[in-house]
Amino acid sequence: MEKARRPFFDVFTELVVPTELNNLFLNVDVEKVVMNKKQNMLSFHICARRLIHQKQIHEMERAIKENLFYQSKAKVRLIEQYELSDQYDVERLTVAYKDSLLYEIREKSLVLYNLLSKAEWNVNEEILTLFLEDSFLARNKSGEIKQFLEEIYHDRFHMPLKVGFDYTEAQKQAFYEANRHKLDLEIHQIIDHLSEEKEEQKAEGKEKEQEEKEKTQREKKSFDKHQSSSAKTFEKKSYGAKRNDDPDVFYGRNCEGELIPIEEITEEIGEVVIHGKLLKLDTREIRSEKTIIMFSITDFTDTIMVKIFVRNDQLPEVLGELKPGNFYRIKGMAVFDKFDKDVGIASVMGMKGIPDFTKKRMDTSLEKRVELHLHTVMSDMDSVVDIKKVINRAKEWGMPAIAITDHGCLQAFPIANHCISKDEPFKVIYGVEGYFVDDLKEVVTDSKNQNILDSYVVFDLETTGFSPTQNKIIEIGAVKVCGGRIVDKFSEFVNPEVPIPFHIENLTGISDNMVLGAETIETLLPKFMEFCEGSVLVAHNADFDTGFIRVNCERLSIPYDYTVLDTVSLARLLLPELSKYKLNIVAKALGISLENHHRAVDDAGATAEIFIKFLGMLQEKNVNTLDELNKMAVMSPEAIKKAPTYHGIILVKNETGRVNLNRLVSESNLSYFNRRPRMPKSLIQKYREGLIIGSACEAGELFQAILMERSNAEIARIVNFYDYLEIQPVGNNEFMIRSDRYSAESIEDLQNYNRRIVELGELYQKPVVATCDVHFLDPEDELYRRILMAGKGFKDADDQAPLYLRTTEEMLKEFDYLGSKKAHEVVIENTNKIADQIEKISPVHPDKCPPVIEKSDETLTKICYDKAHEIYGPDLPPIVVERLERELNSIISNGFAVMYIIAQKLVWDSNDHGYLVGSRGSVGSSFVATMAGITEVNPLSAHYICPSCYYVDFDSEEVRSYSGSSGCDMPDKLCPKCGHPLNKEGHDIPFETFLGFKGNKEP
């Protein structure tokens, strides 16, 4: 009898989970529920028709427990079985389910996980062979691995699997020969360091010996004190009984055990041993004359809170050992802290101080590389690199130069310029990572000047992914348009002979069962190409669809020579008012119905109707051929603002390049800004003189073209735009392996992308350089960028790419898969060749370049003295003359007189028109500004002045008592000479507030 089943959400009707999880479990039935009272376990046996990752199984278990059984102490467990489509065999299942298996075995045993994750998996029919590095551990644990895998395949999938092992010799690194010079250098450094220490010890002499003697006496007293009071102080429940198994342990018994990275302590896993740097410490006294010591410790993979309980009489001793900034080894229990709501270390069994285990990285290579792709803190909310620190690090490592390439901005340049002197050989290369827009690409590719009323095949594909070589076509939908009307249709499913991924089924609605009976691409593609014969191919985002057709034609030896028209580019040209150009948005704008979006047959039909309307619009513009269309299709600034962007590097070669880069950045922000400053490639071409253009990272145009497997002709067009090509460490792109958006499945795939770029460099004679794409200085600094990324809402913020500044040796090792000669070329030779082309320049003009107003110096001087005589009379007080002369000398000698005259003219003109204006802020400290009528604030010390007879009082005891205060606070007085009420002036503000101590601060 068939088991009674109920759909998963019919059983859990009140369960609310995230959409992705909800969609996965729509394909799940509940077969039975079992309550094991002995184990206090509530088990739900489920049957799924789609693969579900173990991580998502656990997420659903937690959701059920927290939402439905939160008042029960019983644990919730889902026991899954699968009824998969016939597209799955052992090999395909292993490829699709491997990540889940690794996740599951990691929870079972880190040892087994490490063995299995490093193994090479080879499936032949029903036999899985695992290639392990030969070791006692590998042979000892192979039985557990075999049992684990065979039981899962049998119990969950009802598939027979035999697991076998092949043991390979552990790889031996040719370390000593390849790094002999590095070892020699390090040995010499150690010898020199020891010699210095020896000399220092000799110099210290008896003083040092006396210190050691005193220290020994203190330790002996402390030891004797512990021995004499051990029965009292260190009783069984003394919260940190110090025993003498390890003399270095100052709290607890011992710290023995295997170290575990703090980042791996994500839940209660029992006894752990960690080491790290103490960051912050706090104490809180509790009852029973005890105190909690709480401190955070980091091993630079993560940070965790440690809590220990000590008696108050022990507190000074323990606190004397625990100092922020010091390093410690700690053994304790990883438990969930209900107060902190996080996992921490409690029940500490031992703590001891250890040396700083962080190793200062040095570049000991004889030949140095140059970093040509680096972001500073001026790459807002993206990089945490301090400008001065990275330049000092580059100098320390002996690099001849380093480039600064922030995202779309040049703000780091002045700071960087101040970090180097004119005479030193080190060079800062000024550049930018821009957001390029390809406005040079034609709307029609390979035009043969066809008439717009000729034959066109408008088509759409549904596929299992984005890669034409790695993924499969599952549906072809096409409509033939001739003379501006639909004349024929083509619609077929394609059997991919592999399982359709779950997210593709969700998107398209096409399941394995729908394609199982369909023809394969080997049979269908010739029929489709026959349907297309003599026509222009038309598609929405045509590069994607034609890429799959072209690659499969090449594989099947079917001729492919077609003109291609992209309706996305055509929509940007004809519908500039739209903000986006997705198919459904364009269809809605034109009043065209689009049902079953993401089904090839429906998308092709809608695209055909869009295309027919576009043909009519082109005829109204007197465009009758495809060549005329290409000539017309120059992208407007509005179109550029909505076009896709690619990263690209621009380096300044000389003074002309500096000016041109400033132009490009200004234009990108003023004329083409939309969420980011965009640089059309046509504009870059216009101002290319003095600049060097690089292809940048995985977000660059070239890398994206390789990912999407564009045609050789298209890749050649892209490569020819750049002066050099760029490759980066595979760790930078490891996110591709974790994502469904990319076809990369292994490190080898990522290495192959770099190999392809190297091949293109050789083919088109473009230098290839290896860069780090630096976003933080050292590996441990990734924590700070992680915080930035989390703040911006990135879900994968914890999976930080290793975007740190690498040494020459680290980069050579990173690219050793290219061969030692090629690695040396891309890491050292080519980066230095690029740097050698670049002149050492200042990013800003050394002169201030103020505007020129004829006789501004004399004019300012005259205005000031005229006003001073008007206020203080024909005989100016010495303090007035001295202040005027000092300020005027500083202002005129630094070229600022013209600035004062401009401000004076603006203020006077405003006053003449009836506006009450006056400068605020630090300009109030300038007496010249006061005399020029720019500000009403008098910065002299407090004083009285008679407007009638020009009596002044700066020096009386009463006036001096207001030194540092404002004259307006002084009491009212009459002039002792003429009896006229005195004016109260002065605020006692030094001139240096405005123009600095040297008078050269910019006003």
C-alpha cells in the first residue's frame, strides 16, 4: 500500500519561512512523524522531489522548532528521502550534492571534512573513487568516509554506490632551492637582530642583572605565598584554581589541546583551545566576594568573549596578568551565553601568556613587483586602506612604485603626494578605477546592410545557466518576421540530458518531466538553423542567446555567420525615457502583452511584436537599412546614464595624462552620473593621450566577456581597446564558485579564466599584469571591510575575498600554476614595465595659480590703511600698524591679496544694493579683512576708541583685565579727553586662526 503523504505546508500550516526556503519545500511531502521519548526527539520523515542542501534542512528544523515547538524541550529533526527525476545518475547527483555532503560531514567531524574537501572525486558509473594524500590519518579514517557516503546514497536516494580510495604521495614543495635567497636574507636578519640584542645586553650591564634578580625574588615570594595559602585560596571551588602542571599558566590547570580558529566556533561545541590578542577588558563584582572578568580576544579570524570567575582576593593577581594588547592561550568551554545572546568561552580551564604570533610580512624577493590596482579609504564604504600606511609599506618592502586607483574619484592624490619627496626614487602612480560604458559597440553586429523589411528571426532561449559551454538549452522559441509582419513560428523543448536546477525551474516553470521526452540539441539545432537561414537574428540581450547558438553550432560543426540585432540597444535608442530596458518593461511601455515571462515561446512572441513596432519607428526616422541604423545609433548622455557599466583602470602617464584624467572624472560626475560616475569609452578615446588603460578585475569588460563566452571577434574588439590586461588571485573571485550566477565550479575553473587572459595577451601582444585589487592592507584587516560590507547590506559580507596587499613572493606563489617563467613575467616584469612608462609627477600644480587683478596688492594696502585712519585717526596706534603690516606681508607674499579684493568687491557691491552681508568664521581673525570691510569682527585685543578725538586705550589695567575676552563686554565709558562716549572694540583673535602660523593656509 502506498504511504499516506501530505504536502509539507499542509502539515505546517502556520509556519512562515523566507521565500527561498518556502519554494524549496513546496516540492516536499511529509510521510510520517515519529516521537522518540527516550531521545526526546521529534522526527518528521519527508520525501522531496528536488535536492535540498543540508544547510537548508537545518534552517527548516530551526524554523519549525522556534515557531511551532518553542515551548517544548523536544528536538526537531527532518529525515529526508528523495524521489528525483530520471535525469539523475550517480555522477550527476554527486556533482549537484557534493557541497551538501561536505557541509554535513563537517558537522560530523572536522577531521573527515578536511580529508574529504581536499580529495579529488572521480565518479565512474556507480563507483566513486576518492584520491587522498597518503597518510596514516587518511587510511585510518577511510572506513568512516566510505560508510558515511554509501549510507547516504542508499538511504536517501536509493542509489547503489561503491566508494573506493586511491592514495597519492604528499606533494613536496621545492622550497629551499626556490627560496634560497629569501632564507639567506632571513637568516642574516636574525643574526643581526641577535647581535643587536647582545650589544644592548652588554650595555645594560649590571642594571639588567639587578632587574632580573629583583624579578626572581618577586616570583619566589609570589610562589611561596601561593604555597603557604593554597589550602585556603585554591580550594576545589575557587573559580580558577592555579595548579602547577604548566608553570606558565597563571589561571587554571593547563592549556593543552589542538588550537581551533575562533571563526569556527559558531555554536556550543564543548571544549576548545584558542589563542589571540586581548582587545578589551571589563570586570563586574558579584555576590559571594567574587568578580567576573570579561574580555574579548581575537585571533584575527574572528573575536569572541571570554568570562572567568575569580575570588576578590585573587583579582589583583589575575588582572596583573591580563593586559589589552598582549597575547594569550586559553582553554575553556564554548557555550551559548544567555546574557550576551552569543557563543562565548566559559568554564576556563587554563590561561597563559604567549608571544605575539602574528608575523610581520616582508618582501624578501630580490626583484620587486609593482601594485597597479589599489583602493584607499577614499573608495567610499569599500576600502579600509590608509593612504600613508600603504605608501610606507610599499617603501618598506622595496617596491619602486605603487598605484592608487580609487573608484571614480581622485581625493587620495594630495595626501599621497605629501607622503613622498621630490628627491626619492619611489613613485606614486596616480589613477582611477572608472565605470566604463561601451558606447562604441554597434546596435547591429556584422551588418551586411540588409533592409529593415528583410527577413528576421526573433528568438529566445531558456537554459540551465549562463555559460554556453557548461550549461544546456532547454527551450527554443522563435518568430520569423518579414516585411514587418510575422510569417512563421518555431517552438520546441530541448532535452538537456541533465537535471534542470531548482532555481531555473522556479524561474521558467520548466521541469525535468517536461523535457524528458523532447529531442536533444544535436537533433533540434540543425532544424532551428534551417529555420533561421537567410535571416537576421534578433534577440533581447542578444549576446546571451546568440552565444549559446554559436557555441553549439561550433560543437556540432554547423556553419554560423549571422547578422545580429539586439533589441535592448534598439530600445535605448528609441525609448530614451525608460529607466530600465528589461523585456517586460519595454513590452509594457509599448502596450504589448507578455504572459508567461521567462518562457522562450512567449518571450520570443513579445520580442517580435516589440521589434515590429521598432521597425515602424525607424521608418519614421527615414532609417531603411541596418548600416543606416548603426550610423544613427550614437548613444546620448541619457542613454549612457542607463547603460551597463564595467570596471576599468586608468593610469596617469605624464602631465598631459593628469589633465586628461581630471577631465574624464569631471565629465563622468557632471554629465554622465547615475548612481555612479560613468565614463563612455568614446570620451576615453578622445582624452586618451598621456593615459594607460587596463582591463581591471572580474567586473571588467574583458573578464565578463570571457565569463559569457563571447565570440572571438567580440573579445578581440574588447582586448584592442586596452593597453594592458589584468589578472588577479583566484581568491578574489572565489565567490563565483559559491554563486549560481556563474559556471565556475572549482579553483581550476578560476585559474582557467586567468590562463585565457594570458593567452589573449600573447595573441594580441598586450602585456598581462598580476594585481591584488587591494582593499585592505593585511589579511587580518578583512574584519574591518566585513563590517563595511555588512553595513551596506551584503549578505555575503562574512565571505571576504583576500583583497590584501601581497608581497612579491606571495604573488609568485599565487600564480605558479602559470609556470615560473610566466608568473615572473606577469608579477614582476610587466608591472615594472608599466611603472617605467610613467613619469613622476605632482597630482596638483605646485603653484597656487590665483586669479590676477591688476595692482591688487597696492589696492588692498590702501583700502586697509584708509579705513584704519578713518577709525583710529591720522596717527595710528603701534598695535594697529604692527598687526596690519604683519597680516599684509603674509597675505601679499603668499598671493592671497587678490582673494581679499574679490571678497571686498562682492561685499561692498552687496552693501551698495541694500543687502546686509558679512563673512563669518575664521576670517574674523584677520584685521585686514576688518579694515577691508569684508567682516565686522575686529580681532585686536579689547580696547576703547573715541570716534571724535581718536583717543585709544589698549593698556589700562581695566582694559587688560578683559584680555582674551571681547571688548563689547567692557563697561561703558566716556572719553577722558573730550567726553564723547567711547566705542568698545576687539575680540582678541590671533591672525593664525585664519591663515595658519606661516600665513600659507588657503583662505
